[in-house]
Amino acid sequence: MTDAADTATLVAKVRKNGHEDIVVRLDTYHGVDCCDVRVFADYDGTGERRPTRKGVAFRVDVIPALIEALHAAAEAYQEAQGR
């Protein structure tokens, strides 16, 4: 989402597995405030996790609807598990 001078603001990192993190960042792309949720991975064994193509970027005004959708997914999962 950014150029070589990465100006994104790190919001959160969530461990996905042993070599991948889900990274949430805020940034501006072509003058539009965006949220980027992307998998960062260490596939070359250096320990440095870099962004992959796995992810999505969207306008920040979409965040509340996405949060609702994630809450609904969590509730549906819990109901399916009988909790």
C-alpha cells in the first residue's frame, strides 16, 4: 500500500502460526485513509517477516461493518460448537 518509505502505522499483530503473523496497519493510499490486514511471513528463515500478497486493504470507513461481520462469525462458530 505504501512506497519504499513505509509510513504505515502498525495497529496489531496476531500470530497465525509458526512462520506467519496477521498484521493490521493504517495507511494512506492515493490520499485515501486505508486499513491493511495482511499476512506477514518468514519463508526464507531470516527471522524477518515481510508482507505477502495474502490480505486485503480497504477504506477506514469499512472498519465498523467488518468488526460486526467478525463478531457474527465468532458467534456463529460458538453456536456451532455448542457454547
